[in-house]
Amino acid sequence: MPRNVVVLCLDTVRKDFFDRFAPRLQERADVTFEQCRAASGWSVPSHASMLTGELPSEHGATAFSPRLDALETEDTFVGDLSEHRSLGISTNVYAGSAYGFDAHFDDFLDVTRDRRRPEGLDVAEFIADHDEPGIDRYLDIVRAALDHDKPAASLYNAIALQLDSATRNRLPTPFDDGAKTVRRELRSRLAGRDDPTVAFCNLMEGHEPHRDTLGYDRTIAGTPLGWSTQGLKPWHVVGDVDDETETKLQRYRGLYAASVDYLDQQVAALVDDLLALDRETTVVITADHGENLGTAADGGLLGHVGSLSEGVLHVPLLLVNPPEGYDDVESELVSHLSLRRLIRGLGRDETPDVTTDVAPAELLGLTPGNDPLVDIDSDRFDRSIRCAYREKEKYEWDNNGSVVHYDLVAERPGWQREVESETESEPPTWATDPFDESVSTARERAKAAASDDGPTGSVERRLRDLGYV
């Protein structure tokens, strides 16, 4: 009987923090790939690469053209497992129906902070379409909720949105970023199914903005009551950082760590639910990319903008209940470009070799919403970057002609050290071989194919909350 394959993408969770703050998932893992690297540095190109096994310059989903429905479903792991029913649940706007990610699944569900009961009214969308001021707006929302097919869920969404707003910067929010909803919805959609399912779920707790949240371990977070990272942006930490900003950075790291710990709790419980299903189920746990946290190894950067650092690219990859064939710990290099082959094999009860001698990654264009970084240093932030890994070394280069060689240490995830004695004008052939064209050519081709489709209404509001607009 074909097995279910469930991919749980822990958005923005870097490997070193996962190792420190996710012990429950590590205990449940039957296979751990210690040296997995993402194929890009932010949601759109990374998700497209996970689906297709292609680099951004090949699949075309970049900052210039962020639509994911331009991909051909038959060229993804969903298409490879056509005998499986496909299911997507996402808390990430970019990996959601707003950008066409839903086109690749038989059944898809968007989960947002504005719609915690997905079957109910999308309150944010309603607000975007109705600009009545004051009490009239609230009355209209209540009327719309009561008129909805699911009035109870709609009223819950309205109350939750208001409560979330009322507690902001005052008290811990009583709501997570959707992990509990994803658990409930995935469990209900898989229970009692006769057909095998391939599912992809994105969970956004690891993504900024981070807020003091009920359910977070306060001994890990270490932040004042109700504190959030809302006022700390990537451009605030470029260059010299004053004492006040350094304090905010420390709190940011604390809430980030607490979010990983919380994800560990919720996802471990979800894994237990999945293993209790009647149909054999394999769970794949990874992250689309990681996060810079302002450390020296991160180049002093915050977030995942204009960077292919180890904090951004080194991500967890674990398997729970796979077929027999892998060692408990796989220490060879693995790329997200092999994720399609891995998922296809698992769905067919196989254990394909997904290790590689060289792992490439690339970033074409600036992540949206970061124009202040360009104002500070356009050469550094508005560029296209490539890198390649081999054994314990990494080369990184860009369209401006910069080439940097790094040393890596397998036992120190998130860390890299520049080899300062070398001055190279070109990356070595082994590093450039995975790419069909130069980074400058790839950038110009991506710009030429740029789409003007931008976010509007409730989608724009959600992206603004996430720091993208």
C-alpha cells in the first residue's frame, strides 16, 4: 500500500538553532541529514526549488517574477506522485494562493493571522474592501460574519483579529502564527482517507515579526512582557550598532529561539498524530531557508535579505518513519535540489541517494520591501549572488565581481570564516559547473522576464506585517 509523504517546512528555521531548541523532533527522527543546504535565501525561489529540484535561474521564480503558478506541476514532486492525492496548507503568503502556490495541489488551504479558522470569513480581505470608519466597520464585520456559511468560524476570526491587535506591544498575544491550525487541519484532512497523500505544509512561527506569545517558554525568550520585534528592521543593524539596538537584537534572538522551541512542541505533536494514521506515513521536516541574527558569522546582518550566509542556507532535514535504507545520521552534503527526488522516492517506498559532491545556491534580485537597504549600500544589497559548497569549503560570488572563499566546520552549523589570504578574481570551475550561465547573464534574463503583478488589498497588508512591503 503506497505511503503518505508529509513535508513540514519550518519557515526561516536555521540549523544551529534547530539543533539547540528542537530536541523533541530530533528524538522522533529516524534519519538526520546534517549537511543540508537550501537552494536560495527567501520564500519564493526556495519553495520553487524544493518543488522542482531546479535553481532559481532555471525555474524562473525570483524577486522579479514571484508567481509560483508559472511552474509546471508535472515538473514538481507533486506531478511525480500523480497517483497520490496532493494537499497544501500554508501560513506563508508567498507560498500561498496569493502567489499561485495552490495551483499545484488538489486541495489547498491558506492559514493567516487574519483567518485562523480557514473555513470562516477572511476578515482582512473584508476590511480591505470596506473602508467604513469606526463603529460602522465593526458592525459590518459582524453582519458579514453572521451571513457567512460558517458564522461561528467567521465570528472567531473577527474576534481573534481584534484581540490580537489589542494586545500588540502590551501583552503576550494569545495566538501563534498558525501552527495549531495547521496541525488540526492536516490531521482532519488525512484521517480516514483511502488514497495516499503527498502533503506540503508551511509553518511561519520562525519568521519575523516575533512577538511575546502565550505558549512560548519565557526562560528562553527573556523579553519584557508584550515585546515584539516589529520596530527592528534589517537596515537598523547595518554598520555600527548602538547599545539600544544591541539590546533589541538580543531580544530578537531570544524570541526567535522561543519560536523554534514552540514549533518543536507543536510539530512533534503533529508528527505523533501522523504516525497514528491507519496508512503508513513518512514525515519530512526541513526549512525553506534560515535567518541572519546579526552575529559576526552572519556578517552583522539581520533577516534573510541579500545574503547566502550559513545562517540563511544551512537548514535542518529530518525523516520520520522512512523506508529502510538510510543511516540514522547522514553526514554527506545534501541540497534542496534533491528534495524532489527524495519525496518522489519516499512516496514509492524507495530510499534514493540524495547526497551530492557540490551543492549550489543562488539569489537573483532583492527581496521585496527592502529599499532602505539599497539606499544604504546598493552594491551590497541590490545584487545577485551565487555560492557553491564542496566538503568543508564554500565559494560565494556576485554580479559585481566579488569572489569570497569560506572555510566551514561540520560541527559548527551557522558558522563560516573568510579565507583572507586568497585573492581570487573568479570562482573555481567546480563551483560554477552547476550553473548554465554567468550570474550577470542570469540576473539580466530574470529582470527581462519581470512581472508587474504586485500585492493588493489584504495580501499587501499581510506582507507589510511580515516586513515585505
